[in-house]
Amino acid sequence: MTEYLDFKKARCRDCYKCLRECPVKAIDVKDHQAKIIQDRCILCGRCTYICPQNAKKVHSEQEEVKKILTEGGRVIATVAPSFVSSFLVQDFSVFRLALGKLGFTYAEETAVGANAVVKEYKKLLESGQFSNFITSACPAVCRMIQLYYPKALKYLAPVDSPMIAHAKILRSQYPDAKIIFIGPCIAKKREAAESGLIDGVLTFEDLGEMFAEKNIVLNEITQLHMDGDSECANLAKYFPIRRGIIKSFDEYPEGYEYLAVDGTEHCASVLANIDSLSGVFIEMNSCMDGCVDGPCSLIKKGSSIRATADVRKYVRKEIDEHSSVSCKTYNIDFATNYPRLRNKSIPATDAQIEEILRRTGKFTPEDELNCGACGYSTCREKAWAVLNGYADIEICLPFMRDRAESMSYEVIQNSPNGIVVLDQDMHIIDINSKAKEILGVMETNVKGKNASDYFNPSDFVIALNEKRNIEQSHVLVERTKAYVDLTITVMNNNVLFGTMKDVTKEVNYNEKLSSMKLETLATTDEVIKKQMRVAQEIASLLGETTAETKVALLKLKKTLQQEEKGDE
């Protein structure tokens, strides 16, 4: 299946805004990433408008069209009438010349086909066979009816869209031509591919890039002018604005109230209650304010009023320059059939829904908050999405918050270290059992109370005032005589997170070890002194004995010497 629209993976993560805005919940959120469910998507492009990261990725056919343009042969562009507001051009001949510079043989406004469609609408309305009548010009609305509101199919006009009608007209005139549609709509891509009549689709964004590549500046060819293609004014050029289809009638068939509904949400509301209406002609557009505000238009956000004014001015100029509004008719069959379509989603039983709800802690109707944070309107819709594999069960924000808070509580309470959290006013936000033990806090609940009532928070005050983390070793807690290694982290919103590692045993052991060392040193000193005294005494005794021996030996030597002389 061709992916006409998807999201850039790198830029889309844990947002759910597109899912909240999607009228048919065609967004698959798995592994924190949004992705289009192709067989559910109506290609309204709503998700591309509201994505805060501009993560849209619309399939471009630029390369395919460029190839067609270089192959030779007749290539005709059918241009949606909203070109007036996106390119700020009030003369189609200028636009035709600009397209010629890109290689197009010929260009014509899709409004030619829109005019033929209006004539078909008029015939059907005059036949009286429709109790209500829904226009078929918007392919996103048609797809929504086919997929999600089959009861409204009987009211949907069995008439081609202006793009298909114009392609049929061009085919009848130029059988061998290649036809390229140019407009602001993503849904036209799928409609064109399925029709077999269109050879390629360029969005206005694509065309703007192609003009830039070729240095084509529309303002530089505004002086050039060609005669109009017809002697009559084509009121169907009103099509791209709100009530544009209604304004395209030269006269209204009787028996109907002519109303316009814009925006997929409004369209869905009307379609859901269509059988309660009678005698209503409903012009439906998936885009607010009509096609001028299409997902691939070039107007700035919030500029749809200016865009509407541009189109109205363009058509008034058309009317002023022509004497008639009765344009050419064609001997072509513009009838079509919009069959019921089905997607691959499976319905869910109450038992399946409730089993999934229980997995997110929802056991009673009161537990179903229906907050919409996950993107789905109700908890049961989200459970259906989980069953179909369109969503992870964890995207329930209240469930994940409760689980995170529970896990955080367990981590804090079971930490071997003392943990205390203070606000900027030194009030206790949280404290665990170990911290109470270290600080000697006996009360059960001290949250919200002043920290100074239980310990000296001076280090916390310093950390807050100086906006820096603090680490202190062997801090004495006066109340319990415990020693802690204190770490204070300054967090967001001036919250102070303190961790206390109890090192009392280590400090006491070190003190005992130090005392033992001192005692050992003192004992060693005494032993050394005593050994010195003994050594000195021994040395003294040895000295006296040596002297006496010396005297005795000298006397003996002298005596022997005298005896030797006597013998001579």
C-alpha cells in the first residue's frame, strides 16, 4: 500500500497531538512513535497542520513528474483554482506561462471540471430523488463516508470530483496526453492513483520548489496577458473557498436548504446525525475555510481570510470580464459510484475492553477518567486501539503517573541512604524512613513542616542561595550523634534533594583505630625508652669491666718485661 503521508521518525516522539486531532484515529502510536494507519486514513492532512515538530512527510511525485516532462509528448496540467491564493496570481495565463517554462505543453484550471460537476449536481437535485444531498468534491470527506459513515452513502452525490471530471474532459480532447494534477490536497494523490486517469500529482509545495529550481518568478511575467479561454464566466472558480460550491450555482434548485460544513470534526458530527435531517444540501470540506487552507497550500497559518478574499476577487474579475455565466457542456458521463469501504480494524467485545482496562488499573467506571491525554476521547476507545495493536498500553498518562509515583515511592522508601527533599522555603516535601532514623524524627507525617524543626538545614540554604550542589563528609547530626556524608542537589524549581549516607560506624571505627594507634605509640615509646636505659646500663657495666681488664693486662705486661730483663 502506497504511503501518501507519514511522520519523520526522528522528530516525532511521545506527543499524541496528532492522535487527539485525527478525526478517524488513523494514527498508530507504538514504541513512542506516531505512524499513519494507511487503510484507516482519509488523508485530510489535519495531522500535518497541528504537528508541533513539523514532522509530516508527504510523498512527493516530483521526480516522477520531471521524468514525464523530459520524455516528450503532450503533458497537460490541471490546476486547482486555489492557486490564486497560494501563488498570489490573479491571471491564469501567467501561471500557464510559468508551467510552460517547466515543460508543460498546456495548462487549464480544474474549475472547468468543477463547472461540469455543478451541472450534474443541479440535474440530480432537480430530479428530487435525494432527501439530503452531500457534495462529492472533497476526496477526504468521500473517504470518511465510505469508511466510517456508510448510512450517509445514499446522500453522497454519485458524481466525479472536479479533478476526475476535468481529466475526463482532457482525455476526450487529448487522448494521448499525460495529465498532471496540481493542488493543495494530499487526498487527491490517492484519488488520482485509483482513478487511472491522472499520471501524476504535484502539491503546491512541490510546484513551489520546482519554480525555485528553475528560477521562475511569477511576478516577472505578470505584465504578459493572454485572452481568456471562454466567453463565459466560470462560477466554479469559487470552489476552493467556504460556500464556494453553493456560490457556483447560477440558480438554486428548489426544495433544499443550502449549507456549508467545514472541518473534519464538524463533518463527522453532521454525518453521524444525517438521518435526522431532511431537505438539506450540504457542501462538505475537510479543510476549514475550504481548499485555500489545504494541507499543502502555501498560505501562512491564519491567512485563510486573506486567501478567501483573493479567490473572491479573482472570480469577480472573471464575472466582470464576461457577459455570460452559462459555460460549455460536455457529452461525457460524469457519474460514479462510491462503494462501502472497510478497514482491517476489528471490533472489541466488552470483555476484551474491560480486560485491557484492568491492566491499566481501571476496575470500575469511576476509574475511567476519559481525560484524552492519550489522544483517544475515552478510555474504552484507547482500549480498542490497544486490542488492534494501534497503541501501547502504557500511553495512559494517569496510569503511568501513578506507576511512576509508586515506583518512585518504593525506591525512596527502600533506599539504604537517608533521603530528604525540601522546597525553597525549607519545607519538607518528602522524607524516607532512613532519613527519619538518622535525624531522630519520631513523627509519622512531617511533610510540609519546617525542616529547621528537626535538623539544621544550613547546608541546604547555602546550596539554594549559591545555586550549586554541595557535598559534605562526616557531618555530625547533633540530635542522634550520627555521622553522615551529605550530598545536596539543586533541582528544577529550586527543589533541594538531599542524600545522607550513614557513616557513623565508619567514623567510630576510625576513632577507635586512631585511639589504638596512639596507645600503641605510647607503649612503643616506653619500650624504646626502657630499652635505651638497659642499653646504657649494659654499656656502663661493659665500660668499667673493660677498664679494669686493661689495667690488669698492663700490669701483667710490665711484670713480664721486668722478668725478661732480669734473666739477661
